[in-house]
Amino acid sequence: MLRINWKRDWVGFLNTWVLIGIGAGSLIAVLILFIIGLCAGDWETYFLPIKIIIIGWYVISMLAVLIRIGVYRIGVLRERERLKKLENQKTKEIP
């Protein structure tokens, strides 16, 4: 069903696992703080750390996605330049 070809798109593969790790770690941290807050009966003490974890998760995830987009864009530009050079070589060979 969900198959990622890591040999063809290793940056996307790595980025997927980074996002999964960030999401899982954040979810576990929020759940632990939520459960501790409920058990202690002092919810307000744990509300700020939960907000910080959620904001951190969002920012780090967006940075990972933007890095992935940047790497993809660099690859597209390099491929375009390679094709232009190949085309120029072909036009020079034709008399």
C-alpha cells in the first residue's frame, strides 16, 4: 500500500521517518504530561509545557518539510542544467 522507494528518493524517505519520529515523540510527551496533570489534579501547571511541545512540534515539522522542498528544488535545477548541457552538446555535433 504505502511503499517508498528509498533508493530513488532517499531524502523523501529520510524526511518521512524524521516527521514520524517528531510526531511520535511529541505525542508521547504530550500524553505523559496530560496524564501526570490529571493524576496530580493540577492541570494549569502542565498546560504551558504542553503548549510549548505542540508549538515546537509544528515549527520543527515545518522546517523539515521546507528543507525537503529545498533539496527537491536543487535536484530539479541540477537536472534542468544537465539536460541543457546535453542539448547544447547535441546541437554542436550537428553540422
